[in-house]
Amino acid sequence: MNHSVALEIARQGFLTGTMVVLPILAVTLFVGLAVSVFQAMTQVQEATLTFVPKLLMVGVVMAALGNWMLTRLVVFFEFCMRHASEVVR
């Protein structure tokens, strides 16, 4: 087993996973923060008020960046398949 190739695949996996998930997490964080500030200012404590805007914005991000995310995942999958034989040796 070639350890350097296995480590490179793991590194690429963590990098790809981070790059794909980061836009969704960032939007969710900022929308949640904005809704929380709005709730604190108006003293409206409704649970669905935090969930619905996050869900809508995640849908917008997925529609806008879904193609890029899928492309990144396919590139990583191809990288794994190219180097799979090196890991098994």
C-alpha cells in the first residue's frame, strides 16, 4: 500500500468536502444570525421563523452553486478512481 497516495486522496477528500459544504454553511450561518437579531429586536420567538428563511436560502444556494458543487465532486471521484490502483498495491 502506498501511504503517500492514500494520504493525498484523504487530503483531497477533506478539501473537496470543505469546499462543497462551505457555501451552504456560510449562508445558513448568516441567515440564522440575521433572523436571531430580528427576533431579539422584535421579541418574536417563533421556531419556524428561523427554519423557513434558512431552508429557502439553502435552496437558492443549491440552485446557484449546485452545478459547481457537483463538478467538484465528480473531479474528486475521477481523482480517486485514477489513483485507486496505486493505493491497493
